[in-house]
Amino acid sequence: MAVSVSTVDSTSKPPGDVELPTTPDDAERRVPPPALVGGTPAAPAGFAAVKADNREGGFPTLWLIAPATLWLLVFLVLPLLGIIVFSFWDTEGGKLIADPTLEHYRDYFYTEGFFDSESRNFLTLSVFIRTLGSTFYFTALVMVLCLIVGYPIAYFLAMQVGSFKWQMALFLLCMVPFWTSYLIRAVAWLPMLGRRGLLNELLLLTGVVDKPVSFLLYSEFGYVMALVQIYVVLGVGPIFFSLAKIDKAIIEAARDMGATPFQIFREIIGPLSLPGVAIGMIFIFVMLMGEFATAVVVYGGKASTTGTVILNYYAIANYPFAAVNALMLMLAMMIGVVIILRVVDIRKEL
């Protein structure tokens, strides 16, 4: 029997690599499509034209921003410019006179005898600057108390209530006071804090006091308590939504690693809730700086705030000096907001 032996080419592959015979159709099937190896498939014919048509069919950018721009111009920029202009005018007989003067700014800052070492007003700030400082004091105090009261409420809603429906229901319950008028909420404290009010009756019933106490109403205590009740919900909302965004898996992982509840709050919950805290404090700060109704109703006008000063000068038609106080209040509010934003970088934390 004849055996044919084929000659092996020196360039052939090792015995372990077997090269299967291929046909042109097999080679074409083995080539992967471009999209599977990182390439971008070609766009269908006419796709670029359709995309260009869709882009050109939308509203122009100017038309989209026009309503908001017009609103800001009419209700913010123009009134602000008017206040700035009126602050330099004079008044006579309750009428504004377009006579530029800096007298109202001098009256705001200057105190007679400020530079006289023998005067009792030596280096004494004007009453209006002291009033602005008093406004800052009450605002800072109420902000701290709102944070102390509002943060646990927001924490309970976000972390302890498991059902989303119950979270929303309880959050809306916290918003119930905002369904009534602000003035009604302030006046409602009168029957609560009066000498024959609910708190005094409760103290007498429990035997804590022998006769009604008078420090509850028309006092700093009642004023601060009323402000906290009125404005705390402005802090609960942002803090609640900030806490609700925290991934529960992160907290569970920290617990699995042996972290204590305090460590979890210090390292995870606290830092991640800072944007909500900052936003809530900004809301409360801005509202409190312009507060005047509660000071009149609950405090009985015993404490002057910049808001009450503006109201009083507006009532006697001294519009330029009221405008000066309004501008100083706005400047103080801007400084306070900048300080809060410097403490917490909201854009970085969100």
C-alpha cells in the first residue's frame, strides 16, 4: 500500500493550532460589526436633516426667559431702584420732593455727641443701628431654636417613618399652620399666653404657681416662642427633603462595620443634611429680618425691630427715611445670607 506524505511548510502553525478551512461567507460572518468593538454605527440616511429640523422648531431662548425677566424687572428691580432713589429725596408735608440730599443717611448713622468725650453719647451707636443689632439678635436666637426643634421633626419623618405615604401625610400635618393667615397665627398666641390663658390655667391646675404669671405675654419669652412656632416649618421642609435623599444602604453599611449611632450621624447623616439646613436657615433668616407683626401683637411693641421702624416712618409719611432703613435692612440680609453660604457650600454638597 502506498502512503503519501505531505511536506510541512516551515512557516506553518504548531500542531496545536488547527486552522479550519474557510470560505468567503464564513470570513464575512466572523467579522464583528463596528458597534461591538467600540465603533459608532453610521446614522440612517436623513437623520441629520430631521435632527436639524427638530432643533429649529423649538422656541427661541429669549422667548423662554422673557416672562421671568419681565417679572423680576417689574416686581424686583424697579421697586428696588425706586427705594434707592427715594432715599435721597426730601419730604415736606408728607410729600416727596426731588431734592437730592444725604441728610437721611446722616440721621441713620450719626448720633449727636458721638465724637464728644464729655457727652453721654460718646462712641454710642445710633438708635437705628442698635435696632438693627437687636433684629440680628432675635433672628439668630430664633434660628437656633428653630434648628433645635425642626431637625428632630425632619429626622423622624425621613429616617423613622418607613412608608412614603405616612411621610407625606405627617409632613402635610406640619404644614397645617401655613394654611391660615400669618396674622391669625400671631394673634392666636394671645389666649395662649395671657394671664387667663391656657398656659396659666395649666400652671395653676398642676399647682406649679399660686397665681397667674405675667412673663408669658408681652415679653421676650412669648415673642421668641411665637416666632419659633410660626417659622419652624420653613426649616423642617428643606431638612426633611435633604435627609430623605440619603441612601439607606450607606447607613446600613456603616452599621455593619460597627459604627455607633453617633458616628453615623457625625460622619454621614449630619454632613449630607447640611444643604437642607442651610436652605432652611436662609428661609427663616430672610423672613425674620423683616418681621414686624409679631413684635407688635405678641410683644406689645416693647421691642423695636427694623421692620417696626420702617412701618412707623411709613405711617407718618417719612418715606425717604423709611427707604434708608429698608436699604440698610436689605444690606444686612445680604451679608447674613452670604455668611450662611460661606459656612455651607450648597452647590458642592448637593
